Amino acid sequence: MNTTADIQRYTLRFSGNLEPTFLTDYCPAGTTLTMELNTFTLDNLRADQAGLIGLIRSLHNLGCTLIELKVKLGGNS
């Protein structure tokens, strides 16, 4: 069972292209999407470890490659 302490805030950067609807379909409320040429960033993603891995796998299945992952300290506040 996960607790609030298990939830962290993340910033993830990927190479590839993403439909803007991915954010509303797969990400928790409050997550932001910034799209650039052939890369995109998901910021303020609040998830536990299982949710994070599931999201990364979903993006991998869409042909996206994880470039960078940052954990933001104080993510459960």
C-alpha cells in the first residue's frame, strides 16, 4: 500500500513526438507538458514508483526515449 510519502515530484525529458492529448489521458492533474523540436518535457509529475514506471513504459511503447529524469525534493508537499 502506497502512502503520501511514496509520492514524489518528477521532471522527465524525452526524445520523440507526443500527442498533446497524452497529458490529459495519462498524467495526473497538475502535470505540465512542454514540447520542443523532437523532444518534450513532463514537469510537476506527481507519482509513486509504480506510476512512474508505468508512464515511462507507455511512452516507450509510443517510440519515445527517456533522456533525463529529475526528482524534485519536497515532492510530497
